[in-house]
Amino acid sequence: MKIDDSARLSYQQMSADDADLLFQLDQDPEVMKHINGGKMTTMEEVHEIYIPRLESYKNEAKGWGLWKVSVKDTGEFIGWVLVRPMAFFSDSPEFDNLELGWRFLRSSWGKGYGTEAANTVKEALIANGGIKKLSAVAYEENKASIKIMLKIGMKYLKTDIHKDPLGDHEAVYYELNLD
């Protein structure tokens, strides 16, 4: 699957070759506050945890993976949009319900890039077919991510424990039914 450029942004599948970008993004405690309470990722964790996780769910034909988001005019990397089946790291992944997630450099916050990128990825996934739902998960206090969820048409589903091999935490779930 390919994602065409949007008004201001371009998209490309990320790989192990992008380890430096993944590391760079996770070095801001303000960014990481919304992910794990503020702990920055080490380069060792990028190589030993995050790249293997990415490779485990990446499927280019279906659009699963991390989509690198860059400013079209400058080529500057500003973040990524995640696409993978909900509950992928459980015994019962939901292959027709894709999780969308995003992480952006603080320098790009407040410019509408997150909404533009999430909406562009959402539309490409819908056009690609084979899915019934799109979902997103965030800490309840992450109002900026929740705002993006609402802007791309998702509705609040529940507050529950989000289970992940890297650690469980309470989160809000939003969902967009495509049926």
C-alpha cells in the first residue's frame, strides 16, 4: 500500500534503517510523557525492542507498520503514524480492526500535522479495504491525541486497561466503525 502526499506532508514506511529517527523522537520528555510518563528511549531499546516489534507487525501490502511523516516542502522528519491490528500482541489480534497511533516532535505540535497525517493514513487504509473498524488508544490526560481521534471521526468507546507486553496501563479507547 502506498500513501499519497497530503497538502503539507509526505509518508513512507519506516524500517530498521530509521532507528536514528525513532531514537530522536523519543528523546523529548514532553513527548514521552504521553507514552510512558516521560521516560526517554535508549538506542539499545530501539534496536532490541522497538525495531523487532515493528518488524513483527509490518505488512506493507496492508499498510501495517510505522508511516514516517515528513514536511513535504523541506523533507524534515516530524513523526510517525502507527498502523497495526488491535490487540496484536495478544492471543487474539483483531485483524479487521486496525489501531492508529501517532507520535510527533514537539516542534511540530499545534500546527495540525497530527490530524492531517492521521486522516490521510485513515483514508488510505479505508481505500485499501478489508477492515471493519479503526481504533486508537491514549492516556485519558492526552487531550491533544483525543482531539485528533475526534477530528478523524472516532467516538469514545471505553476506559479500560490497555494490555501490552511492555506494560499495562489505564487508557481511553476510541473507535470508528466502517460498516
